[in-house]
Amino acid sequence: MTAEEIHAQLAAKFGERIGPLMPPNKDSWALVNKAEDLIEIGQFCKGELGFDCLINLSGVDWPKKNQIEIVYHLYSYSKRHQFVLKVQLDRTAPSLPSLESVWKSADWLEREQYDLLGVEFRGHPDLRRIMMPDDWVGHPLRKDYKEQASWHNIETTRESPLDGFVRLDDLTKRKAAATAAIVPAAEKKEVLQ
Amino acid sequence: MQAFLDSLIRGWGHDPQTWVWTQLIYVAFMGLFSFAVINFAAVTAGIFSWAERRVAGRMQSRVGPNRAGPGGFYQWIADAVKLLTKEDLVPTEADQFLFRIAPYFMMVGFACVFVALPFSHRLVIAEMNVGVFYIIAVTALIVVGIIMSGWSSNSKWSLFGAIRSAAQIISYEIPAGMALMIPVLLSGTLSTQGIIRAQGPWPWEWYIFHDPASFAAFFIYFISALAEGNRTPFDLPEAESELVSGYNTEYSGMRFSYFFLVEWGNMWVMSALATTMFLGGWQVPFLPVTDAADKIAMLSGGWTVLAELASIAIFTFKTLFFVFIVMWLRWTLPRIRVDQMMNMCWKYLVPVSFAAVLFVAGWMLVIHAVPALDWIMRIVLTAGGAITLVMFWLRTLQNIKDTGDKFDFTSNW
Amino acid sequence: MSEARRGTGPEPTMDMTNKEVMKRIEYTGDMLLNMGPQHPSTHGVINFLVQTDGEVMKRAIPEVGYLHRSLEKIAEKCTYNGYMPYTDRIDYIAAMFANQGWAMAIERLLDVKVPRRAEYCRVIACELNRISSHLVAVGTMSMDIGAVTPFPYALREREFINDLLEELCGARLTYNYLRIGGVAFDLPESYGDKVLTFVDHFEKILVEFNRLITYNEIFVQRLANLAPISPELAIEYCLVGPNLRGSGVKFDVRRDIPYSIYPELQFDIPVGRGELGVTGDCWDRFWVRVAEMRESCRILRQCIAQIPEGETMAKMPRKIKVPEGVEASVRIESARGDMQYYVIGGGENAYRCKVRTGSFTAMGIIDPLSRGLMVADLVALIASLDVVAPEIDR
Amino acid sequence: MPTETLARQTPAGFGGYTKNITDTAKSFWEGMSVTLSYMFRKPMTTQYPDRVPFPVRDSLPARYRGFLEVDMDICTACQACERACPIAVINIDTVKGDGKNKPKLAMERFDIDIGKCMFCGLCVEPCPTGAIQHTREFEGSVMNFDNLTLRFVPDVLAPWPAYKVPKGSEAFPRRPLGEVTRNLLKKWDAPPPPFPSKDDLAKLDKADYGKPKPVGLDAAAMGRQIAARALQVKGDVPKLGRVIEEAMAGTDCGDCGYADCKGYSDAIAAGADWSAEKCAPGGAESKQMLETIIVTLKTGVLPAAPGVVANATTALGAAPLVADADVPAGPPLSQTLSKDALYKLVNDAMAGTDCGDCEYDDCEGYSKGIVYEGQLDLNRCAPGGEDTKVKLYNIMLGTKPPAA
């Protein structure tokens, strides 16, 4: 099925609750208007439309729109077609129902987005940090994320050796300048050369 | 050995029965021999560690250690020195006393075996009339050492290794013991030298080719010995990919090296025992030694020495051949799982070994009635074995040809 | 399965930590075994919290993240070309595919047509890389089972491929060979002959490899019937690539969502058939990889025969710019399976780049599969899924 | 999901029992013959490094990406490599001279941190002359970590002059690859370079650090001085020529296309030539002085107060280049000047390294693009940086460049 046909079926079933098919500039997608509908729509996709696999789940932070977007890439191994669903959440307290009960692969994918973007997936059986340490502060993939300076006394930044060389050069130059100031102007030219 | 000492004392003009220093001489010589035996074991194990790495290297299309000394031969000395000087770490959470003492248990269980192992026609430390029984008994000490090391380490990996090892060694002692009973049955003695004397120098006189059951018994013994020595495919107690290093995970330095000394030294023990029990031991062709007539003893002067050396060489050659096979197996086969290991023991080896003992007992009755059958069976089995070896060799050469390589044994050592 | 999982312990909360999971295991009275992060067979730095009762495992919970290097965040800071070397690090055993995924994603964003010769160069490099990656997979797998010798044999063949790739692009591991719009270098002189020589040699070695390990009885006994994954379960957990095909699903991105020049090439898709056990067991996954190496050899022969003359680089602006908000997702068949790049353009650097890798989703299935296996089987299961730690964590 | 299942049926009972044994024997036979056969083959491994017939680097392919090397003799200081590097391991500091005592463009520093380099090869690709290349050196164990930074300008106080690409040249003479790096590597076991101690650092005036320090002669002031004198003798061509000659480098190099410096200044005095950038040895400073003079002569008014950067744009009434002038004072130069004059101004504003980062072949190409072909993107001159950007926006649009 093409994306239009899939969207037509979705629209027929859910009507207003599913957004229009966005212009297929690269990958066409449709918006799920309310996050609460996700499980119902997911079950419909899995059951009626044959989307047996959730191949990707990504989150995108849009500070300008004050939104966090969760993108579901669906694929059907039985019918060999794909579709993209999106949900837009409030950036301050992003929360949406977990699709783990529909597709098992959502388990780890949702944990990853929870960890890196701070999105709460309600009803997820095992919502823990996955990449970052348990006591890490912040969610790294947020656009306004600031790394903490140190973690358990481990510095998160390291001085580049090149910076050391900058200092070294500066010091040598100053010393040379100091020497050059003492010597007469005629010899100054030689020093510079 | 006692007879030898007695003859020494007599040579000095004393009667060992009445001489006051006899017991002291005995103690002194015992100490001397223990020293020699332990050193023999240690040096053999060291050399095997080098040999194993060279063999592994060659088999894996690598070179192996070749820097220290000719062909890298001094590598094992360098390793020994390194291990001796390494820090001997004892984990704080470990049971300090048991942790320290465990390697010695293994060493004792391993070194004691050498007392009953023959090396040549005359060279055996104690010619016991219960030699085989003694060997089976003292090897069990090793398992005590392993369990102690695993338990006292207070590490879960070590504990896993130790428990696996206990299950494995104790299980496999049954088929190993039963398989060793067949030469005992055939020769009518438990003495290792006696069993060798009951065989002859030629392959068809060896017990391995005596009848189908003893042929099977040889393999049962060999498999069980691999399991008892923690060699692949039975290296479950120290399975690297599963248990990090098994029961010796927490050990370091010299104590760690004891474990490996035992492992490599055990290769000599299992191979020497196989040679003794099934492959005619040190018997020299054309100079058969039987209970009835000792051809070597009948020689005189320098010929005695030569014959003695020849018997040492033959015994060593056969043993080293099996040591090589043990290494070769290790670098070919995957490891079996712990339940499969148990299955194999109790479902395959134990029944087959019992059946083999029964068969041999029956076969002895048959050949007693029809002696010609004995010879026919021996010749057929020997010929079969030879044909198998030749086919195997041809297959090996074919392998080299198949991938477009050349036969090249000598280069890049 | 998840029902049983919900039944153990209290309801999860937002701030549940690993320590609480560990405690929960300890309360049951079973042994808690920390397999990893430093363990010989975890293939990188992964931790498994193993709940065991003697040799039999009740559960193994993977804990990842030890190799997390924020590669997705770095994509938001780098130029498009500058991110190419980073993609090498996503999967260092099969770096060429990560390169290709990134290049294809940006080409899709910009609607760039890659010259045909460049496509052939890419496929040749990728298929060589696929063989070398599968060699590591089967080699380490046999080593995890305890057979050490197949591993050096596999690595020896891999060295030949490394030499070939080194000649092609100058690096042995992190190739950085592909560029957006083409490839960095054309094939060197008489490269085709060298590849063909290798392929001829390698096919013989593959036969020998099968004789040494694939059909070895101990090996088969260890792997056949072990941790079978049904096709439904494999799809449910989004297993991809050889793991999915090992379960008998005949799906290959190269054939089913065609890209590059794969539609023009003849090759089979080996699937697990339960030859020695149940379909989808560990042995099937091993065998699929061995069979795929043979198919890659076929592809290489065809590519060498068909490669056209011409340009290897499309006309690209020196500074690549993508309008903000335009997004594309690209799926490629990596050595570890379907690798998806989801990229949103944002001027001179990507606004968001999400890399969905095969290893990441494969880790999710270890927990449900591990129940009732033995500790030694867990090692075989991890090896058969062929996970690579940096690809999980990125 | 249709799947083909051909599960192997292990025969039950005694048949299965024996089949396991025979299978085991068969597969062991196969496997063991394979491993034994390798006992009798030549090992594949090479004994590194002492048992190889020739140095390993000689066996590496030409494209091998080892340590980076820069041939400073053909380095144009365009910094394309520095911009291409994704992890900033290259650090180039340039310094501009007057062209008399010092070269026009020189590099104080060209450091590559090999310890951080990931050998991706992205820096090699944009290099216009092939000065930066990967060598086949790869052994990087050092006694001191700081020695892993390769310094291609040996002395900061003796800046290395940048290479000026002759027009139309296709090939560049390069030293044998690897020589420079090998020499640098020899120092790796030496003690590390003297790093400033904590006391030294404390003595450094932190606030002053990083600010550009005035070097060389004050071209602006001198330009105004000459221009004032030129204004006095305006009309007297030979005299005017002599005055203008003071602004030249005085090397009589002939690079301007005239026989000597006098010829060039006479041409300016006579009004035959209005280009300020022809004096190559004089460099930026000569150009600046000449610009002031020419503008003064054209407008008849001496440029405004000192402190404002003296160049053509300020003098001609466009937006002055000081930060507080938000509103342009008049129409941009692009609407007042002729295309050719505009082209010269634009071309002068370029960094002049011909790095090709703007996606034109050289700086002239980009200038032509802007002036004649309607190229609207003024942000492309990466080596020129903010300075060039400000000038270009001033000339073309009469505005300040938009904030980044």
C-alpha cells in the first residue's frame, strides 16, 4: 500500500484524531493529534494495516515551537509497506502512553528516548535510564542541554594539548618582546627577523 | 626403589636389616627422589607450556613464542621467573588460609602420581603392586584443591568453576576407572610395571588392539582423562568465555602458576598412564620383557645401559605423542556445556565402559578356548588402526592442497 | 512475557535505578551474577545482570551505555562531511555501512544522484566489509563456544580484506571511504583482479571453515535448538539482518527496499531452515552468516565484472547545506542488519540524527530469551545475535 | 509468515544413540585433519618489526593514512584543513606583515595534535596545493604525551611565510612524503617542550591574553600623511608620482606590471591606473596607503578622523566600519562605482589564499561571481573571516553583516 492509501484508511477509522498526510517531500507522515490515542491507533496499525514491526522511534526537540516530537517509523514485513506517525508533546512535561504493549521493540527504543530526551512513557514496564548513569543530570539530546562539569569527581572536559601550546607561545612571545624592548631600535629589526 | 637402596647398603658392606642408619638413608633418599620428581614435573609442565603455545601457534597459522632462546624454548623459564616475582595477591574478602593452601593440595595430588608412574624398564620410583589403584586414588586430591580454591576465593566465577570441576572430575573417575580395569583384567595385576610386562613391544601385542572392547576402553579412558585434567573440550571449570578464568580467577603470581603447572603436568600423567596401560609402555622391539623372561636384564655391560635408554626413549616418545594429541584436541574442539558433559559421562561413557569390561571378560573365555581368534582379532584391529592413520594423513595432505597451500613444515619457526 | 515481568516487584517508576533492579534479584534468594562490563565474551563493554539458580539462569538483564559517546548529539554539531568519520565509530567492525547510511541519508535530503561507478565502488567496499564483519562474528562466536582455532582463521581472512580496503581507502578499520555524493577514491589499478583472487581463495577457505567448526558435533550440540526465536517474535522485537533471517524471515533490505545497484545484482538471501534443530536457533543464525559470506562473494564477482567507467563523485557544493526541517529516513542492510538513519536537516549541520542499529534492538530480546537457559548458553546467545557494543550505545 | 521448517529428526532409541557417536567421530575427523594440516603450512603472521625484510611502512599502500605531514614550503596558509577537521586537531595562527621586513602572510604556528587525530583524511581533501598529506608513518609510542603534537613551524618568533600560488600552476613541488614528519618524530623521545610553570602562568596578564597586539608600522597614519602631501601637489604629475612612490615597497620587483615602483606611482599620478593592490611586496599595508591616497585624490578630501580604519569604503561615504554605526550613511559602493572598480575593491577584500572554500576556483573567481554574476552569498570567504565579511557587506550592501 502507498502512504496515501494507508493514510486514507487511518483517516476513515479515526477521522479528526489523525492529522492530514504531510507533503511527501521526503517521507510522508501523519500526525496523531492527541497522544492518548496512540495505543488505539497503534493497535489498529498492527492489526488492520499489518504493521507488524516498529522499526524506529525517535524523539526530536524543537525549542522554538516548544515541542518534543516523537516519530514512529512503522514497517510491515507481511505487506512490505511503511508509514511514519508523529506525536507532538509539550516540551516542559513531555508524557505519552507507552506502545510497549503493542510492539515489544518499543521497550528499548522508548527507554532510550526517555533517557536522552526526558520523555515519560506512561505504562512502560521498565522505564530506567539506559545510556547515561542513573544519577546523571539532564537529558543530552535536548537542544538546551548543558553538560554537568563533573560526575563523581570525574571531569567531563579535558584541556586540549594545543591550548597548552598557545600558552607556551604567548609566554615566549612576551619574553621576546620584553628583551626586544631593552635592546636599541636598530637591533630590534634583527630580532624580529 | 627400596631394593635399590638395600643393594646400595649391601654394597657398602652392611646388612640393611640390622644396620642402624638404614631408616635415615631411606628418608634421605626419599627426600632426594621427591625433589627430583617435583622438579621433573615442574620442568615437564614448563616445557609443555612452551610446546603447547608453539603447537597452538602453528595450528592457528601463527608462529607462537619464538624470541627467547632457540625456537623460543626459554620462554617457559622466562614465564616461570616472571610468575615467581609477581605479587601474590590475596583478595581481602577471600578466606585467607584456604586461599593460600589450595594450590598445594593440587600440587600434592599431582606430584604423588609420579611415584607410581614408570619411566623405563627399571626407572620407577615405587613399583607398587596396587599402582593403578594408587594413581586413581591420589588424583582425587586435585579436586579438593580446586574446590578449596574456588570456595575460598569468594568470587562467583571461582565458585562456578569449582562446582563444575567437582561434578566433572568425580563423575569421570567412574568411566576412567572402569576403562583402566580392562588392562588390569587382561594382565591380572594392578602394578603398572606388571601391566607393561604383560604387553609386548609390537602394536598387535598392545592392549589397545587386543579386542574391540579394549579399543573402546582406550578411548573412554582418554576422554575421561581429558575431563579429569580439565582439558578442552572439558575445560568447563576454567572456561574463559563463560567463567572468566573459573576457579583460578582470583589467583596471581606463583599460586596461579601452580594451577597451570598441574594442568600441563597432568598431560604427562594422563599420557604416560595411557601409554602404560594400553600401548605397551617402554617395551623395546626385539627385547620383550615379560614375567617369564626379561631380555633386557639378560644383556650385559654397555648394552644394558643402551637398552635402558632405548626404553626411556620409547616410553617418552609414546607419551609425548599423546601429549601432542591432547594439545591438538584443545586447539580444534569447542567446549561442551555442563549438562552435556554430564550426559556424556552417564549416558555414554559409563554404560559403554561397563559393557566393555563384560565383553573383555567374555572375550578372555573365548580366546582361552580358541587361541587363534586372539591373534586374528589383534591383527585385524592393528591393520584397521594403521589404515585409519594413513587415510587420515592423506586427508590432511588433501586439505593443504584444497586451499592451494604448500606442504611446508620447516619455515618460519 | 511482559506480564510475568510486571509481576515481579513493585511498579516501575520514573526514578528506578539499576541498583534497585539488582536488589530485587537479591531479594529472591537467587545468585546475582554481574557478567561484565569486563568479561571475555560480552563483545565490548556490556553488563548483564544474571539471576541464576546454579547453572540455570532465571533471567539476564542487559545493562548498556558503557560506550555511549553521544554520536547522535555530535551529528548536531558537525558539518555533514565532518560527521562521516564519526559514523565509522558507530560500528567499527562494519564501518562502511554506517558511512553508506549517512551518505545516502544526506543524498536523499539533497536529491543527489550518485554516479554509477561510485555506486559500484560502494557496493564492492561494502560487500568486502560485510565478509570481514561476518568473519569476526563467526570467529568470535566459535571462540565463545570454546573453539579457539576458527577465530584466528577467520581473522586471517579478514586481514586479506583489511589489506584490500586499506589499499582502497587507506584505513583498515575506520574507513571514512564514502563521501556525500560518491566515494573518496576510485578503485586502484588492478583492484578487481586482487578482489577476484581473494574471492577465489576465500571460497575454498569457507569450505574448510565449515568442516572445522560449522558442522562440528559439539558445536552443533551447543547451538542447535538453543534459544530459538520464532519469526513472529523476531519481528515483534524488531530483530534485523542475519538475526531476522536466521528466524526464517526472508527479508533483506538490499532486495526488499532496494537501494544503490543491488536490484541489478543476482544474489540469494539465505534464511535459517532449522537444518539441525529448530528454525531460528543459534546455529541457524551462525549458518546464515556463513552463507551470506558466500553470497557476498557472488556479488563481488558480479560487481567486478560489471563496473562501468566514469566519475566517482557527483557535483557537490563544497559546503553542504540542507534546508531546516526537511527530513529523510534511509534503511540500509548493514552487516548487523537493517540500519536506519533518520536525519532532519538544519542548515550546515543536521538538526537531528537518529541511528537505529541492529545491535540495539537485538539487545532487547536477550532478557525474554534468556529465561531457563544456562550460563554457558547466554554466552552463545549473545554471540549469535552478533551485537557490537558501540553500535548499541552509539 | 510462511517458513520452511526442516527440523532434523534425530532417530529415537538405539539408532539415535549410535548416530550421535558416529556424527561426533566424523566431525572430529574432519576438524582435526584441518588443524593438523595447518601444522604443515607456513604461518601467515609476520614477525613485527625485526623479522620483516624491509620496513613495514614501505609495504603499506600509497593511500595509507598515517601521521599527517605538512610541507610548509607550499602551504598557502589558507586554513582549509583547520576548517575541515571535525575534531580541531589542527591549529594554524597566521600573522600579516608589511611585505617589507616581514612577509605579507606568514604562519606563526602550524600544530597538529597527532594524539587526538583520528586519521580520517578530511583535511587532505580541501588543500589547494597538496601541502598537507598523510604519510605512511604510524608508530606513535612516545615518552611524553606532549611530544605527540607535531609543530611544523619550528619557531614562533620566526613566522613561516605563506606560499603564494603562481597563477595557472597545476603541480606544486613537494618534498618527498614522510621526510618532514620523520624528522619531527625523531624528537619524540626527547624531553617535552618547556611548558609554562604555574608561576609563569600566574605572572601572565590573563586579561590581556588573546588580544591582537599592534605590530609593524601604522599604515593608516602614514597613508593619511602621504595623502595630505599628495593633495597639495595634485595636478603636478611628476611631483605627485614621487610622493606616491613613498607608499610603495620600493623593491622594484616589477610585480605590478610596470618597470619599477616609479612607473606604478607615475601611472597612478597620471590617472592611468586606479588599482591599489598591485604592490605585492608591500602587501596589505601598501595597499591600504595607496587606497587612502587614491580616494583622497579622487574625492579631493582627506579621509576623516584617525582611529577609523582608513580604507576606501569609509572615505567614500559608505557605512564606516566602526561598530556604533548601525545605519549606513549613503548608498552602498556597489551602486556608485563601476563594475571594474567594484571588482577590484571586492577582490582586495578577499583573504587571497585561493583556498577554494567558496566553491570558486580562486579568490578572483569569487570576486567575479559577486560583481559580475550576481552571487549573493557574501559569507563564503572562510580564511578572511569576520574582517572580509564586514568589508564585503559594506561594499555590496552598505550594511553590517547579519549576526551569526
